[in-house]
Amino acid sequence: MVKEALILAGGFGTRISGLFPDIPKPLIPINNTPFIKLLIDNLVNNGIIKIHILVGYKSDQIIEYLQSLRYFDINFIKETTPLGTGGAILNALSKIENDDFFICNGDTFIDFDLKAFYKFFLDNDRSPCILIKTLENPIRYGLVEINRDRKIIKFYQDKNARSGLINLGSYLFNKNFFNKLTHLPKKFSFEHEILMNHNFLNEFYTFESPGIFIDIGVPEDYYKANDLLKHY
């Protein structure tokens, strides 16, 4: 079973900052519980025993809160300057102890079965795997097209789509994948430079999750989260 996870929690949260101007996005309260605690508890329930949190904006608040919990093995990786999602991941690799690891975003909750996801990952020779979901009215998100083998064919936008498969921003990786990533800048977008790069596109498998997915990045979804996550 995969035991280690990275949480990307260094963003500025500009789209929701009007509601919580003094709080970093991972600490935004959902039914009086900081969002990051719901996320960590979900990972623990899925068998994760060590978490690396990539922090940047208002990181001291996040670190102080999580250290106060005193119930889990958390390693904080602090950015002094923003590195983008790709730079942040590469910067964290040396801290990861296991060859296989899980990545997720600090503003997204997904109710999924990590054990089944990891089995799929192993069955496909530890090729990189992405969690996806069929979503109604997916206008906020880019869509994903896959083939019969569940490999990604392309990412695309369709403002008129009533439903479609979206990338949930959560992945399983083996460290060996990153050995081939050369000539990258220190700061870059993982999504644009890796996921959407045609040189890597055929390597990514997808695993569909039917459970709850909520991204608290915009006010309307923040309000939805309070209802969807009231039993977590």
C-alpha cells in the first residue's frame, strides 16, 4: 500500500480571498474545521502514514495549526519564492522516502479508494496515474479524453459541455518517472509542462472516482463544501 503523500498547499487563494482575507486557503473553515484537517484525516483513513506539505503563502499559520494537532507525521517543505506546481514537486522529491507516492492539492477534497487506485497503479507497471471524475457542468475545469486502455489522449476545453471527464489534480507516481524530466526550469507548471506535454501524454493512465469531489477555490464551491462535507 502507498504510505506517503504530498499536499500542494502553497497557493495564494486569490479567487476566495474576499471571503477570508487573513486566512490561507488550507485553513478555511468547513463547518468549523480547517479544510486541511479534513483532507489529512481522509488520507489517514486511506492508509497514508507520512505527509509532506508544500507550503508558501502564509505558511506560518498552516505550520502552527498542524503542529498543534500532534497526531500525525507531517514534514513541512517551505517555499521562499513561488516555484509553481512542478517546481514544488521536484523540490520535494528528496524528502520522499518511498518510491511510490501520492500527490493532491490542499484545496480539494476527494472521497476515493486509495487501495483500489494503488492496485490499478501497480497493475499498470507503476506508470503515472491520474484520478478523474465525470462531472456535470464542468465549465471551470479542463476536460480529459481517454482511450480504451484508460490512457489520456488529450486535455481540452469545451465551454458548452454539459458533462465530461475532468482531472481531479491527484496522482500516483513512482520516483523513476521524474528521472527523465531534464532541462526544466526551477519554476514551472506541472500541468502545462508535464501533463499537457505531448512527449509524456501517452504515459498517463486514469482511474475514475465516483465519490465526492469539491474544490474550495471559489466562493460558490466553498458554500457547497459546507454541505457536502458535513459528515466528515
